[in-house]
Amino acid sequence: MRAFLTSSIGVACAAALVLPLSLPSGAAAAPQDARAGSPVPGSTASLPLAPLNSERSPGEATEQGLPKQDVQPFSLVGVVWDDADAELHGSVQVRSRSAETGDWSGWQHLQTHNAEHGADRGTSERESGTVRGSTAPLWVGPSDGVQVRVQADENPDAGPEVRPVRPPLPHGLSLELVDPGEAPEQLPVKEADTSRRQAVVADSDNPVTAEGGGTGAVAKPYKAPRPKIVSRKGWGANEKLREREFGYTKTVKAVFVHHSATGNNYTCKQAPSVIRGIYRYHVTSSGWRDIGYNFAIDKCGNVYEGRAGGVTKPVMGAHTLGFNTNSTGIAVLGSYSTVNPPAAVTTAVARLSAWKLGLHGINPKGKVTMTSGGSNKYKKGKRVSMNAVSGHRDGFVTDCPGNRLYGKLGAVRVSAAKYQGRS
């Protein structure tokens, strides 16, 4: 059963996930808490967007947004809407005011096509009724002011003889302002717990055979050393946010590498806050059961436990639409379409991939056969031969993990194989 959320001002739990709070113009939303009762670190404020082109009704507006305004402190921002199946064909731009300097940033773009990150259609998580459409979140750092504008794209099917037509924006657009909160205390870095025991919630019956990799979770010869992994407790996860039960698939045949598209304007000391922000955005704003990624890596090469359930276990993530079954998702914090990932990042991806795939006897340089759960690249049920270490775009038509990071994956495969002791 899903763990629903309540707001700190007593809004019904389901509405806190599915509906934006109704506010007077220019007012800031009260933060949403994880559950009724004792306070928890962090909060999420939802600000419904309003039409910017006054000649249109809210349901037909092709431009929506909010003027500059003071808001409750936040560090991560995103835009969500009611229908998870609706695409936002347009641009989303935000400006934020630094809580430290009082200066306003320039306009920054949010990645609008984010549906490729998420649970597969037909799974209990995707069909829970709480999932919403969303942009990728953007890390802006501690801020106390915001401005946003959303504009629909011109209809490419409109001929030159007619006025450009902009399709309506998705219904129920709201700006999500996420305060990741402070960790309860400055905890020493601890490795992730490997002794999780709780009910298995299997989401798929896909076959688990892999070319050259054996079956199931039986350990095979070529193993790699386990890298240091910062536990959820280490990055300050509020465990009251997520669904209580864990979801597992049968094995791990492939690693899908992502970039979080949250921007590169963070320090490695801030990385736990970035992860807490993404976690809260995935659960509170987007309606997922937990953070979508199985692991995260910051730009200094530190590795973090993602979705709960045990880092050695085949935890079912929500990272590569259509291929979450029998895979694990690694998100590099940042945006790597035009920026090269640091060497520490690619080394960490290689070490983590070598270890995780080695637990299941998979050669990082090899190919595996995956069965699509349905994506815009492969129809549901299609069997696809993929690299054991793939980029998100290999399973879905998307820019993720960015050209610069994707271009490094060949070298990552070679290094990962060496870490396993393969030639």
C-alpha cells in the first residue's frame, strides 16, 4: 500500500500529492510535511501557475507563470501537472533570488521532457493514482524569491498561411519549491546497509536470462571490489516520506547511466542536499514511491545509495521508462550535454557498475538481452540487445545522460571490465 503524504496545514493526504494548493495571487504556499505529527526536515511549497496571456481562459492558456515574489526558503525547483501521460510541449524558465546575496539569477531552463524517467506503465507504482507529470528538477541553491514562465511551443503542423497555433499547456501546472532541509546532524559517512529485510513487491515476470551472464542473482566468478557507498542515513533521507515496502525485480543485467539534469551549480559538500531535494521532488511532487534512481554520484565521484531496499539487492527503480526491470539506474548529479564529466565521475561509474554487475555475473563489456516494458523507442514486449552498461538514451529517445557523459561510456565499460579482472 502506498504511503500518502499530508501537508503541514492539514490538507488531505491524497490532495497533497495530486493537487496544488489554492492561494491568493502572489502568496507563497505553506510547506508540505511528510506526515502529520512531529516536524521532519525539509518542505515542499506548491504554487499554482496563472495565465500570462489574459485573453485565454486558464484551460486554454498557452503561457502561464508567476511574477517575481517572495517565497519560503527553497533550493530546488520544478514544475508538475495533473496528468502523468500529458507532455509539456514548450519551455519552462525560472529565475531565483539568492537567500545569501539577494541577487536575482538570469533565466534558467528546466528540462520539460521528463516522462522517460519514471516507473514503467502497468506497474503498481505507475498505476498508483498519485503519479503526476513533471519537468526535471533544477538545483538553484538557497533562495527566497522566484519567478517562472511557461510557454507552449508553436504547433509545427500549422502551415505558413495560418497564424501559428500553440497547443494548450497541461492542466494543473504548479511550481514546486523544495527545501531539502538540514540533515538531523552532521553524520559520519557510513556505508549503505546491506541487511535489509522486508516484503518483496515484484513488479515484473520478465525472463532473467542474460547473454554470457547466467541466470538469477547467483554470484559468478568475475567480481569487483565494492566501492564506498554513502547510505541513505548518511545523506539524511527522511524515511517517513517514501513508501514503506520495497520493490524488487529478479536480477540486474544492465546499468543505465543518467544525468540528473539539475545543473552543475552545486558543491560536493551540497550533494547530500541535492539528493534530498530530488528525493522529496520525486515523492512529494511527482508521486513516486521513492527516489527514482538506485544510485547517485556527485561530481567529486562520491557514490550514494538511492532507492531503498538494499544496495546489494535487485531493487526496482524508476529511472528508465520501459527498462526498469532487471536493471539498475545510476544518476550523475549535474547536466552533461555540453560539459565534460570529471574523471572522478567516470571512474566512480565504472567502479560501481563493475561491482553491481559482478554480483550477477555480468560482463560490463558484454551485451545483454532486455525486454521492453514500452517506450518511445521500443514497443512493449520487444527483446532488445543492449550494452550491459548503457546510457538512458539507449532505451528511450532522450538527450539523457547528455552527449558529453554518453561519449565516455565506452571507456567506462573497458574500465569496469578491468575492475572485474577481465581482459
